[in-house]
Amino acid sequence: MKDKELFKQILGLSHPWEVSKVDLDIANEEVEIEIIYKSKKGFCPECEVEYDIYDHREKRRWRHLDTCQMKTYIVCKVPRIKCKEHGVKTIKVPWAEKSSRTTLLFERFAIELLLASKNQSKTAQFLRISFDMLHHIMSKAVERGLSRRTEEDIKYIGIDEKSMKRGHTYVSVLSDSERRRVIDVSEGRTTSSASSLINKGLTEKQKEGLKAVSMDMWKAFIKAVQKELPNASIVHDKFHIMKYLNDGVDKTRREEARKLQKSNDKTLVKSKYLFLKNPENMTDKQLSRFRKIQELNLITSQAWAAKENFKEFFRSETINDAKFFFAEWYQDIKGRSLNKMIKVAKMLIAHSDGLLNYIRYQIDNSVAKWLNGKIQEIKTVGRGFRKFENFRIAILFFLGKLDLFPQESQ
């Protein structure tokens, strides 16, 4: 008798729910708590109108928090009512949500543990549940969190791509630059997938209130933003621009290295990372070699200097200052015949609005890049994801800043 009363108190049950039996299975290290409903009436879960009990469902089982390190389960034949409006319905139980295989307390504990460990396999092993059950808890938590999101004012967003697996399989990630969170994720990096992502992640009111979107120069993203967010400015962030300039330097180096090697000059052999690395981060040996190459005034060195000089563009205080700097910089690389850098410059000219918008808004994709790094951690710990939906759930669970728990957070 005492054990039934004890578990009734632990579970927080009140009339008409009663603990009818507690079975202890020492061999399997399990505790099973049977609960019965001691009333002839129940409420419709849809309209909350009271009706007579119609019948009972088959016995169901929910995983609960362990008791003295033994797996604990709640079992119950939950009553059903016959609603005039909604038909035959199973009444709500106080210990679990609809269609759940675990109790609210177990689910909360699993979410807390997963947020702390960030490892699905180890969390499932610790809780002694299947990976599928843990994924079900995560999916429900994300669905719950997304439904609780309020229509917050969002001014700046970023859109970026992330590889999901080998074979050029990508996802598109929409992020909130101010709150440093992932808004949502879509499969692919096409115009249609980016458009779908924007419409799924933002309400009409939020889309109207957006000021700027930070991104690289991927045409699909540009087209999607122009179509779905016509009032928002596109900002090409400095990280992507510097990447294009670094590519120009490397292509210059490779071309010049081939020419030098024809005359048996190995000056630029294995020098790729010397021109991509910040001199402040070089070893003494690397820095010594880099300085010797610079003294030769090779075309590669001139391209590297042009790339370094362009950093001043981002320090421009006004749009006119930026335009003046770019014109001077462009004339300089043309005068030096730095063909690979000229090609990059022409690409920047074609996207000049997005380039100048950086000066206007002073935003970049640093948050998106930080989130990208965190997504890579999720991918590494999870040892890759074969299914997009599983990848999306994991990203939103850990990086969506959602209210994940089964009861409203106060």
C-alpha cells in the first residue's frame, strides 16, 4: 500500500488517477507502475466538454525516470469518450503529451542531458533508450519550440550554405544576425530552396521589417532574396570578398610558379600557404622565407599586396570614400597587369551595390560563419547525417535557441 501512495506522490497524481499496482522485476531491473482512472466521466481533449467514458484503449507503456537505477515504466489503459463534435477521443493523461512514448519528466531530463552532452549516441546510451526514441524526443522538442516562437522584430539576417555529406550535397541555413541563432534550414542551395527557406522561417511582417541580408555572391541566394525580400538590401560580407581575393592571389601564384619552374626556378614551390596565411601567424621559418620572396617583387607578391591593400576598403567611413578607394585600387592593379586580380575586381564591380551596402550597414556573415562552425561540430559528433530532416532537427535543437521543454518556460 505504501509503495502505491509513494509513487502517486512522486508522479503528482490526483483523483481520478490512482496507482493500482507496482511491479518490481529484479531480473530485468525494471519497475512497472500501473495507473487506473477511477471516474465514469472524462473530458474531450479537443473541446474540453465532459462526457461519459465510452471505453478504454489497449494498455500503453511510457518510459519514466529511473527508480534506484532501475528502468521505470508507467502503464495504463487510458479511457476514451465519445464527443458529439469530435467523435471517439482518448482523454489527456497528466504524465505525458499526446502520442508520446515517454513521460514529461523523462523527456525534460533527456533534453537537459542532450543539451549538456551534445552527443546523441552517448545520451541514448546513458538513458538506456534507443537512438530512435531519443530522436523522437528531439523532433518533438523542435516542433514545440518552433510553435512557441513569437513574431519578433528581425532587422538583419544571414543566409549561407553548409555541406551535409560528400557529393556536393548542401543545405541552406537562415540565421538571425542579432540573436545569433539559426532560424531554419532547407535542403539544397537552389533559388527555390532558398525562397522556401525564407518563407518558412519568416512571417510576412518580419519580411517587411528586414533591413539587410548578409550573404556571399551565390546567384541562387541573390535571386531568392530579390524575389522574396524586395525591400531588404543585399550585403556581401568582407569574409567572402577576401576569400575571392585570396583565390586571385593563389591563381596568380600557381601561374607564376609554372613559368618559373620552366627555367628550373623553385622559388614558389610549396609556397601556397605563405600567401594565404596571416604573417602574424607564421612560424619564424615561414616568415623568413616569405620575406625573401617579397624582396624579389614577383607578380605573386604584388597580387598579395593588392589583396592586403583592399582591406582598407572596409574601413571607409562613407560611401563616397569607398567608391574613391575602389577606383584607385582598381587602377593600380590594372596598371600592374595583375590579370587574376583584375578578374576578381570585375566580379566585385558587378556586385558593387552589395559591396557598398557593407559600408552602409556594417554587418557581415560572421554570425553565419560562427554558426556554420557549430553545425560542423554537430556533424562531427553525429558522425555525419544521411537524412536531411535528421540534420535539420539537430541544427535547430542545438542552435535554434528554442524553448524545447514539454512545459511552457516561465
